Amino acid sequence: MPRIDGQRVVSDLKRLADFGRYKTGVHRPTYSPVDVESRHWLAEKLGEAGLDPVVDGIGNVIGRNPSARRRLLVGSHSETQPYGGWLDGSLGVIYGLELARAFAADSSCAGLGIDVAAWADEEGHYQSFLGSHSFTGMLPEEQIDKVRGRDDGTPLREALQRAGLAGRPRDQVDPGNYVGYLEAHIEQGPRMEAGGNRIAVVTGLVGIKRFRVVSHGSANHGGTTPMAMRKDAGAALIALAAGFAEDMRRLAGHDTVWNIGNMTFRPGVANIVPGEGEMLLEFRDIDAAVMDRAAERFRERVAQAGRGSVRIEVEEIADLAPTSLAPHLGAAIAQAAAARGETPVSLASGAGHDAMIAARYMPAAMMFIPSIGGVSHDITENTSDDDIVFGCEVLADAVSRLWAEV
Amino acid sequence: MPRIDGQRVVSDLKRLADFGRYKTGVHRPTYSPVDVESRHWLAEKLGEAGLDPVVDGIGNVIGRNPSARRRLLVGSHSETQPYGGWLDGSLGVIYGLELARAFAADSSCAGLGIDVAAWADEEGHYQSFLGSHSFTGMLPEEQIDKVRGRDDGTPLREALQRAGLAGRPRDQVDPGNYVGYLEAHIEQGPRMEAGGNRIAVVTGLVGIKRFRVVSHGSANHGGTTPMAMRKDAGAALIALAAGFAEDMRRLAGHDTVWNIGNMTFRPGVANIVPGEGEMLLEFRDIDAAVMDRAAERFRERVAQAGRGSVRIEVEEIADLAPTSLAPHLGAAIAQAAAARGETPVSLASGAGHDAMIAARYMPAAMMFIPSIGGVSHDITENTSDDDIVFGCEVLADAVSRLWAEV
């Protein structure tokens, strides 16, 4: 059975974190100079592992086994959040690299290939899941013409040009080549730590519905305008938000989450009735029926809020259906963990991952290892070296089991 | 009986609006060059009316009758809100000027004096009611050292220097000189227009309690953090705001008003649980008992909101007690209106006015004329010329009645 070199896994992760290191974390936005450097470094490492590496026209780093007939694709994304952590994304990429090395070094695994992917821009500095969308044929050229940087508005074409990627072909998947896709990731939440779990098998990725709610009333003197004559755009949003939270508490399943991430009033001073308001709201669940019920109730609340003197506009800014992952791949991970004395927990992923995109084209699975304090998207994001190494060993064992089956 | 020259009233108001004219409104912040110019113009007009005029060390323009034994003080403030209206404040000042002229021209009124005041900075570009506070001895020199401009942080001392006012003495009231203080103003609300009233006698000025509520939670991933483990600073404010609005609907009197003028969450994005929140909230009523009940209920709501995982801080940023105005002065206004065939309405003022300050030192009264559409603090603020002239006539008649009584 292929053997993982735990020290090598940790030291490669640390080396990758040098690209854009910021205090205890990493600042490596997609197509920034350090991001481009790190992708070329990854390609070099994939080459050393015996794969044919390419940095393609969208920045995806793909390492292909030059000879294997049956192949698994293993990876994640390699850019980070702004001033983010060193493991989000990078962990799954370095696990892929280590698995490729370990399987290549084991002669009993000849003909079994690990291809490795480091996707570009899962984090959406330009567009969320840009690289995996490109790889799966979901990113037309016209879309590339349109997209601009989230922070500074740089056209994506210009960023690709500066990154030296313009004109390169974009790699695309041939699903027939792959037995499946595996992505390991830190949990980014507190449940594994709270439960004392070292391995989680991800059953699926939650669906997300996200709305921008804008209210139009009339700004008026907060002292001299009688309550009955106000068109209070702020009060309308507060009532809508409170009512929605009440609804969600009632119809939520065990793992349903919802968030009112922003609320702003204009002009926003103490003694003026708000004339305009805006609110960002989302909810997530693995169960499409719960998502539908929540969406229906939300629409009813909006209709109710819009019957008064304030006009309410709603824009649906995200609508992702829940994604189920392949049970047979998950079972291999669970069995591998159990064989090493660890009882794995089953979790739905509350965050989106490239596995969501890959799952549309091939069987896909995800494995989580714990996040210390549940923290991610922050420079304090961390996981113990022991848990990092253990996760890689379990993933390698799981792949061995899969090869034995197929 | 003294005769008002309606055309002169309107043309003086229009001339005053030339200082800082902005589209259909006026931009004349306290101590701006146009504000200083307008104060010297007012002093000149007061001199022409036979008064001894002064622009004092805080910018108050005071015109004193040089000989009268018994005197009334009539006025308002003369700066405007940023890009505000032409009547807010200015109306009461020009009414004072016209009354001084009319009474001086009527030989039957010899010995009855109208003193006129144009207060500085009621609008609070530096500090609300600055001029009337100074006049009533409530503005110590140390406070002048401390205050800075609301918008650009200019020290008040520097602003006074640039306005050419530094070193001038500050005029102070000798309450014994005055029979009372009269301030006319536009309503700044929609009630008179809705009721078809041309004259309102102001019974008092509402009390104001204003709070800044800050919530401290913990910013976390909005998808991966289970609901039970969140410290949601935004949700805590939404619940507090909705609960407070519910309380107020129950315990409000007929004229109680409340406003949640601002709400902000940080970091303020859709998929992150808000870690910090801030809310501005106020309520107003003429009845001190209602104010006390509302404040008590608000404190209970805050205590309740602070019992969860989110810490709540409350800062009381304004606490003004309700002000009663002098009934005998109000009665004179009501009788004067009735004698001209107009049934006056009684209103509490939902906004603050310099009369609130003056009322601590002498009998004070206020009279409102209608605001078209209830609009103020905006360049579209307006009142018909007919209503402007009629208001001045009623005020002059009321003063005649008062002189007859005292």
C-alpha cells in the first residue's frame, strides 16, 4: 500500500504558504504575482512527481499521469482569500501532490493514476469557481470578456495577460477518463472540533439562496412626521428581517443556516426617517425541500412588506441547488478512517467547493479535517500537523480501497 | 394697531435667501462666509428699523430697542441646514424684523419694544443651539475651546476667528428685561397641511431621548457555523429593533414618534455572520411619563438582548426633557388668529427650537405656519407667500394683544 511522507506533506504546505505569506496567514489573490509564481512552483512539483504538468489558459494547474489507464482526479484551489489562511484550498492540492508521489512510488499501483488539479479562483476574486467552471466547459469565452475583479474592477482579460496566461489553451475534462474526483479540505466550521472528530465524510454540499432586498420609502424629519404618515424604508426591512428569522426558526431542519449579513439605511442619521434601505440575506440547506419552503416563505414575507407605503425590490443574487456526493467514494473514506481506529462523522458542507462543479461530470467526494476554533478566511486559520498528516494517510488508504474495487 | 407690510416681509426673506442660494434652497452653514455676510446684513436691517444692532462674539445678531421700558424678544436662527430650505429659521428672524419696524412706526406703541434675535447655529454645524445657549449663559468659554465642526472638524475657535467674531463680547440675556420670547417657524411636518390649518399654536416642544446601540459578536462563516454556535451581532440588533418597535406601538401616546435612523453591520457581506453592529434610535414625546415608560422598556429590551452570546453597549447621546410653553402667550396667538377668521390648531413641536432654551429664562411661545408637503431640511422646503404674510399679521396682532394686557 502506498506510503504517505507526513513530513513532506507539511513542509510542502509551508513552502506553498511562503507565496504571499502575511503574518500567520497568506494573502494570495488569484492572478497576483505570488499566485502566478505559486502555480508555476506547483507545476514543477507535479512534474517532479512524474506527472505531465500544465498551467492552462485560466490558471488551472493540472498534472496528468502520462500512462495510467484508470485515473482519479484529486485537488482543490490554490489561491487564498484576502489575508486568509494557509490551508483553505492548499491542503487539498498538496494532498493530491502527495498521493501522486506515493502511488507512483508503489510498484503495486502501476496503471493506477492520480491526476492533480489546483483550480483557479474558487474564492471568486474574479468569479467564484472560475477554474473548475473552465475545466468542465462551463466558462464561455464571452464570459471571460465580461468578468472584472471584485475589488479593483480589473478586466479578467487584462489580469490573464499580466499573469502570462493569455493565449494558452484551456484544459478541459474528458469525464470518461476519471473514476472520480476527490477533494480534501479543512472543515471551516466548529463541529468536528466540538465532536472530537478527526475525519469527516462530506455527504453533500448545501444549496444556497441569496437575496438583495432594497426598500424605497421617503426620508422625512424624524421628529415632526407623525408615525402614520411615514414611509420608513428602515422599519420595513427590520420587520421583514425579524419575521424571516422567526419563520426560519420554525421551518429549519437540523443543519439549516441563514444569515442577514448586511443592513444599511440612507441617509442613516438618528433624526431622519430612513428613505432607502438595503439588506443581504441568504439561507443554506442540503435538503432541497427545506430550501423551497424557506424561499416560498421569504417571498410571502416580501409581498407582505411591500403592501404598505414602502416599495420592496428583491434581487436573487445566488441560487445554487444542493449537491449530493457519491456514496461509494464516501464509504471508501469512512472505511479507511475506521481501519485506522477513527470513527468518521458525516457532515454536509455549508460552504461551496469545486467538488460541487466536478460532481456534475463525475462521481465526486470530499473529506474534511478539523479547523482549530472553527476559523477560516482569517490568518489564524489552522489545523494541527498531526491532523494534517492523518488526513492525508486516510485519503491515500481510501484511494487504495477504491482501486481494489474498480 | 401696527400694520405689517406683507410685500416687505416676503422680499426680505428672498433677499436673505440670496446669501448661499442653492437651486431652490439655501446652503448657509454657520460661520461660512455667506453666513457671516448675512448676519452683518441683518444687523444693518435691524439698525434701519431703529434698533441698536450687534453681531456678538458667538455670531448672534441682537437688535435692541434703545428706549422701550417693556420689551418682547422675537426671533429664530439664521443659518440653514446643509443644502436646506429658505424658511427654516429665517422666517422667525424676518418676522421679528418686520414686527420691530411695524411697532416703531405706530406712535400708539411708544414705549413698547420689540427686540430681535438671529441666533447662531441652532442647526448644530458646531453645536446645536449654540447661540441661544450663549445668550442664556449656558455656554462656558471652555466649551467653546472644545467644540469642533460636525463635518470637517474645524475648531470652533478657529471658525470664530475666520468669521471675524473672535474677541467680541458675547451678549447675555437679562430676563428681567423681557415680557417674553416669541418664535415663529414653519411646521416642518405635514399635519397643518393635512388639516387645512394656517396657524398653529405650539403647546410645547417634545422631549428627545437618543441612543447609540453597539453590538459585539463574532464574525464567522455564514455557511459552516451552526446556528446554535453563532454570535450574531446583526441578528441581536434586528431582534432588539423589532421588539422595541412592538413595545412603542403599544405604549405610544397619540403624538409619540420613534425612529431607527441607522443600522450597520460589519463586515457587512452576505456570507459572513456579522461580528459587529451599530444602531441609532430615538423617541420623542411631549409627555414626560410616556418618555419614561419608553426609556424603561428600551432598557429592558437591551438587557434581554445582552443575555445571549452578543454583548450590547448603549450610549445615551441625547436626553432633552419636554418643554412647556407659556399658555398666556399661546392664547394671545390663538385669539389673534381667531379674530382674523382662522381657527388655530394646537400642536406639540416634534423638532427642537431655540424657544426650548429661551423658555428656561422667560415665558416663551411658538407659532407655526404650514410647510408645503411637510418638507423641511431640503431645497424643496416652501410655504405660500399668502401663508407667510398671514402668519406675520397674526403674530403682530398677538403682540398688540399682549401689550394691551401687560
